[in-house]
Amino acid sequence: MPAVNLSDLTKREREILDILFARGRASAAQVLDELSDPPSYSAVRTLLTRLEQKGFVTHTEDRRTYVYAPVVAKDEARESALSHLLKTFFDNSTENAVAALLARRGKKPSDQELERVERLVAAARKRGR
């Protein structure tokens, strides 16, 4: 599959892919149970088929049930989603994104999280990023 581009997916398709990443694999009925404001069962089957046609999921048969799983690695999907998020909301700026994360209302980063961020920044500087 070429580079993952999650921006090609609808909101509902991304929600289904999120469920599959969290579960590892799931039937259409299991996906339906976890969807917010779920559509009909047949709509979920159609969406899963569309995701398969786009190359994001695959299926196996377990007796008479199709079981779906993501094709793309979670890290690859995460990178694509993050790139889209940076471009869309943060002018493609890591600084703006980190500043927004640190300024979130009601969610103060722990000392451990801040120390890890400091280590990641130091490591990025060493690599010349």
C-alpha cells in the first residue's frame, strides 16, 4: 500500500479504524457495538468493505463471520494522523502543537511527562532536528 493518508477517510471510517486499532480485530457486529451514534448493521458492513477496498483493513472468515483487522501499522497511521493534525490546526509547527498540549485546560502534564519531553527535545537536538 502507498503512504497512508487518513485524510482520505470519512469521520466514520476513521472511527471504525480506531476501533480496529484498539481491538486488533473485530466483526462488524463488534464494531457496531462500539460506534457512537451507530448506523445500521448493513451500513457498518458497507463501511468496512469500503475500508478494505481502500486498503486500510483486511478480513478473514471465522465460520460464517467476517473478522476485520487493520492492514496499516498503528505507528504508520499515527504518523499520518499527526501530520494531518499539524498541517490543519498548527500551521505545520511542532512548537505550536507542543505549546497547545502544555496549555490544555484541566490537564496538567505530570512531572514524569515533562521530564520525558525534555529528554525527547535533547535527543532531537543531538540528531540535528
